[in-house]
Amino acid sequence: MCTAATYKTKDFYMGRTLDYEFSYGEQITITPRNYEFDFRFAGKIKSHYALIGMAFVAEGYPLYYDAVNEKGLGMAGLNFVGNAAYEEALPEDETEVSQVAQFEFIPWILTQCATVAEAREKLAAMRLTGTAFSEQLPTAQLHWIIADKDSCIVVESMKDGLHVYDNPVGVLTNNPPFPSQMFALNNYAGVSRKQPESTFAGVLQLDAYSRGMGGMGIPGDLSSQSRFVKVAFTKLNSISGEEEDESVSQFFHILGSVDQQRGCCEVTEGKYEITIYTSCCNTAKGIYYYTTYDNRQITAVDMHAENLDSDQLICYPLLSKGEVRWQNK
Ligand SMILES: C[C@H](CCC(=O)NCCS(=O)(=O)O)[C@H]1CC[C@H]2[C@@H]3[C@H](O)C[C@@H]4C[C@H](O)CC[C@]4(C)[C@H]3C[C@H](O)[C@]12C
């Protein structure tokens, strides 16, 4: 499972949890402006917006899971297994629109678009193909969240075509498709951050017998639908200061509400999904903050500390070993 969320204070933040039972060896990856993208069908882009995000670099190519660009547009891919369906690639002379392989989708949008509005224009003129990166790295079944400080959309490529939905909640998890996720929020219309009132039945006077009963009724399991509801409630009720440290701290608490602990979700015999990493990107400043399962200390990489006019990828391996800060020895 995975969860993505956006958060706005003085700046705009976007991030995700990556829940899985193994890691591909992903790294924080900065793609500077002059790294040449050689798209499978859409040709080369030599000069473009710079990106920072999490990617598995294969054969020198950044296979992004989530990223933001220097203009403040962000995007993340989350599993959509069983529902994702892509187009067959057509010969060039049989289509007028750009064909983009699913593994190229994040760089295709983020190298060229500064806003969600511009991304929408690209989406209206493209076919997303199921082309695999390689035999060893087959097609990933994903859907995507794309956001800037003003709006957020979800893109789902399904058997009946490419859907682009407004996302007023700024949250995405996995299955079912986004409209069903949104619809499920109706079941929680009565939930409140306040202590519950006794409205169960007129003949009964029920007691709010403990503090902390705000949010009563929100699901707590790790299913995708439940995480959607939980993180939407947490994010939309979230209160924090506006400063960077307060915003980043709060963001990790929002995604922490759906953190996945080893042992709770067995995906195959003896294999457990865990939150491998959690990210939070300040989209205005190009800073990628992250924690890992064993390293709860927030670590950060700033894209603007690098030479963004270079043509070489810049990678930082995840610092995944945690440290205890002793106070008495
Ligand atoms: C497994 C990841 C999604 C995690 C997630 O959503 N978990 C939920 C599990 S569940 O269904 O709800 O059980 C996805 C997110 C991004 C994906 C990667 C990116 O799309 C980049 C390439 C794309 C290649 O086609 C396959 C390898 C790959 C490197 C992908 C591997 C894997 O599918 C990733 C890492």
C-alpha cells in the first residue's frame, strides 16, 4: 500500500509513503536541466525543468516513483493493481498525439509542465502505453497524483480510457478507483474532530467517557480505502504553524497516521509490507525530506544546493540506519 498527500501552509508540500515488501534500491535523485531524456516514442528532450525525487536508476535512467520540479509541480505513482490498463503503442504515423511509456510518465510531465493546468494540456494530447522499461522491470500498474500549490488531480489509465479527476482532498491511496474512494467519504459525513454528541437515539443519553474521542468512527486498518479516509480526515483537520520545521513535522505526522508496521500486513507467506520510506517535499524550495522504516530522523536533500545546469544525474542513497540520541552517556 502507499499513500500520497499534499499540505499547504506558507509553502506547498507533497509527499508519500512507499509501502512494499522489498526495495528496488531507490535513491534521492536529482535530474538537472541538461540531462537528456530520450523518450521511447516522443523523441529527445535536451533541456528542461530540473527534478528531485525518489527513483530507481537503471541503465543511467531515473525511474521515478515520485518527484517535484523546480517550478513547484509534483507527481507520485501509486499501485493500482487490477485496474490500471494502458494503450498498445502504435506506429508513429498512426497517431497524432504523443505516446508516453508508463515508466516515463513522471519525467514527461515534470520536465515540461510548470502547473497542473499545463499538465492537463499534456494529458489531453497523449497516449499512456504499457511499454515495459526492460524484461527485468516489467510494466508497473499505477495511478498518479499530480499537484501544485493551487490544484490537484488524479490520473487513472483504465480499460475505458485515461481519466483525469479533480482531487479536492489532495490524497491518493491504491484501489478502488479514485471516484469510489471519494464516494466512501460520504460514510463518514458525521465524523468530527470534536468530542461526540449523544445523537445515537433520543431515549439514550450516551457519555463521552474519555478525552480524545474526536475522529470517532474513522477506520484504523491498513486497507487502501481505510487509509484514504484516515489520511483525508487527518490532513483536512490538521493544524500546524506556517514555518518550515513546523510544516514538515506536521506533514510527517499526517502520513504517520497510515504508517505500516512490519507484521500487520502479510502479502505472501512470510512477507510483510512495511512503510519503506515516507517523503515530504517542499515544492517551492525543492527540498526532499524523508524518513525510512528504521531511520525516523528526518533527512533532507536540497536540489538548489546542486548544479542544476549539469547533464548528469545526482543521487543520494537513502540513509536508512537509525540513531538513538543518548542523553546520559
Ligand atoms: C511498488 C511501488 C508502489 C507501492 C505501492 O503502491 N504499494 C501498495 C501495495 S498494494 O498494491 O496496495 O498492496 C511502485 C511505485 C513506483 C514503482 C516504480 C516506478 O514506476 C518506476 C519503475 C517502472 C517499471 O515499469 C517497473 C519498475 C519501477 C522501478 C516501479 C517499481 C514499482 O512498481 C514501484 C516502486
